[in-house]
Amino acid sequence: MFLKAGLLSLLLLLASRVLGVLRETALAAAFGSSGMADVVIVMLTLPDWLAGVLVSGALAYVLLPRWATESAAQQNATQTRVARRLLWGSLVLAGLMCAAQGPVAALLVPGASAALQGAASNAVVWSALALPAAMLAGLWATRLQHERDFVGLYSANLVVNGVLIAALLFLGLYGAGEGATQILGVFLLLAVVLRLLWQGWRMRHVRQQALPVEPPCAAPAPLPGWRIWMWAALGAGLPLTLPFVARTFASGAGEGALATFNYAWKLVELPLVLAIQLVASLAFPAIARAHAAQSGADDHPGAEDMATAVRNALVLAWTLACAAAAALLVGAPVIASLLFGWGRMQAPALEQIAAWGRVGAWGLLPQALLAVALTVLASVGRMRFAVLAYMLALAMLVGMGAMGLVTGGVLMGGLNAGFLAAALVAWGALGVPALRRWVPVRTLLAPLLALVAVALLASGWGGAEGLAAPVRSLEWKHVGTLAGSASAALAVIASGWFSGPGLRRALRS
């Protein structure tokens, strides 16, 4: 999909992800790691998270194949029917959230103090008000994806993040008092409405394609059944649920713990999205074409193309995961300082973010394996195993929360274990013969050994300890640590480059 999108669309996608991190930077500058930061993070992320878990991914899985067989007029009719159901469902859900705002706030921000419970309840109300627009935006994004309007698709979130960053910068400059939730709530509604207006403008040509191709009396084809929607929602929503649940459990450790965990997860999420998942997405067309070409026999040319495509994706994703992990292990304090050490953020909170980020860095390795495995499972039509893998990871995380293991470092370790278990399930579903053909163990070993060496050197050196500091306090030693972080990542990549032709072949593919 990204290959078809072109350079401009790819740049817009990357800009959207980077702007999302800058939003967290502005949030840290305005609220630091306070209890109010916990509340604001939940308010700003809840509408799109609910839309993503409940409908956005499921819409792509269900509607894109259907629209591929329909005329423009039929697509418009299907879109209108789905939109009505989404709006009614989101209005009902928003009403329930408003009616139970107190319990919902206590569930999402269990560490909020009594003084912040009113702000947390208000945050739930504002999130509920933004929910219908977020749901409709998910549908319109799916239609833009079908129309291959990748500029409209990827730039929509630039609108939301741009508005919210402006609001957070305003609060950071002029103070974030008790009325912060009201101010941000208004900006949140403005952001989601502007996103809809932008998407609607990009789809203006779709509304003109309304010439019917069937008699008016013909009954429209029924929408897919609930089982299809359920599996699609689980497949798309569970990956989004894991970090959200971990963040909520982290709030139980006290005020500010949710925000601190959220910032630490961003250290892991940025290389995950911009490198590992991007590699898997780029490999999707080649893997799907190779699978379609093969007849099932191991000696068929399509089988070798399939093995080559999977190996290349796995080598590249794994090497980038090891390199990103090495960079975080060496330079997490300085990276955390540069991203979040602005405004009201204090050095102890930055140290905590760096420590938890280092733990989460090891989770990039199983997530690289998992990203490629899920791409293969999607290509061969076995997404139920992907759902099973993520359900296992979620069950492990919920079990940790039930046992009271809610400190950020422990939860990061729990996420790592969950991703590892999910990767084992996903690759196990592909079978031992596939593992032997597709997993180049020797090629993957060199970056892993280089990462282990970097980890041992960083642990023995200990020079990065105590380096986390607000941006205004950074010195030349921090620049040296940042250079060491980049050097560690390059060393891991070099180990893969010179250990054999696997990485070079993957880059040329």
C-alpha cells in the first residue's frame, strides 16, 4: 500500500507519526508527569482509541473487499448505511459514558486523587462528545483508503495533532489551571470536526459518482454478519488495546504514573511504527503476490518467491529492531530529555521514563517477529491465529494487573513477555516447515549478538545513569551520549551488513 502511495504520501504518514510524538512533547511541557497529565492523556486519546478498537480496523477488513466488487453508487449506499449505524451506536455509547462518567473515570485513571476526580469525569464527558466524529472519521478514512487518496488519508491526523499541539502550547505558556480540561475539550471537538471537514473535502468527488447501475426496486445487499465484524474488530483492536491497558494499570501506582508510562511507551512506539511496522507493510504486497502465485508445492517458483519475501522482511525488521533497542539502551536518558524535558517536566520523572523505556526496548525484538508473522497470516487468510496470539498477550497483561503488578517497569516487562508469547503463537501457526524455509537463524544471530554486546557494555559502563535532565540543563556530555546511542545503532546494523548477504539482499529487494 505504501509503495502505491508515493513519496509524498509516505512523507505525510511519517509526519503524522512524528507530529504525534510532538504532541506528547507539548503535553509534557504543559503538565509534566502530574496527575492532570494523566487526565489529559486519557481525554485526548480515548475517542480515537475507542474508534480504532471498535470500528476503524474492522471497517478496512470488511468494507475494502466489499467495495472492490461494487459500483460507485453501491459503495456510496453501503457507506451511508454503515455511517448511520456508526452514528447511532456512537451516540448510545457516548450517552452511557456521560451517564457513568464517574465510574468510567475511576476505571481509566485509578490513580487520580480526590481533587482530580472532577477533572477526570469532565475529561470522560469531552471524550464522549468527540466520539461520534471519531467514529465517522474512521469510516471516511476507510473510503479514502479505498479510493487510494493517501494524501487525504494520512494528512487527516495532521489536522488533529496540529490543533491539539496549539492548545497544549497555549496552556504551557499561559498556565494549565483547573480549567485546562474545558479548554482542551473545546480544542478536541474543534480538532475532530476539522478532520471531518478535511476528509469530506477530499471525498467531494465521491458524492458525484451516484449514478445507479441497478433498478431502484432492487434490494441492497445485506451488510456482513456480526461474526465477520467481530473477528475483524478483534484483529484490529487487540494490538491497540495492549499498551492502553498497561497504561491504565500503571495509573494504579499513583498520580503521574500513567503519564510517565505513556511517555516511556512513546520511546518504544516511535521506532516500532516508523521502522518495524513500516517494513512489514512494505513487504505485504510482495508476500501476498508470492502466496497467490504458489500452488502449494515446495518446488513451485511461487514458494521460493514467498520464502524470499518473508526472509527479506524478517531480516530487515529484526535488524532495525535490534538497532533501535541498542540506541535506547545507550541513550534513553538523553532521548527522553530531548523529547519530554520541556516546561514542567522534572529530572526524576525523566529518569523514570528512560528506565522504563530501556525495559520496553527489548520488546522491539518480539514485535519485529510478530509484525512479519501477522503479515504472513493476513496474506494466507489465517487471521484468527493473530487474534489468538494477541488475546494470549492481553490475558497475561490482565493477570499481572489482577495480581497488583502495576509499576511501570514490571508492566513494560509484561508487555515484552506478552509480545514474545504472541510471536511464538503466530509463528507456530505457520508450521515447522515454514519456519525452516522462512527464518534465517544465522542471519538474525549477528544483530542479536551485537545488541547483547552493546547491552553488556552499557550496563558495565553506567555512564548514562543520571543523565536525564530538562532541556535547559543539557551539556556536552549529553551530546556525547547521544552520539554513542547513534553509534550503537550503526554498529548493530553493520554487524548484519558484514555478517553475510542477508541484510544487503533485503535492502535491495
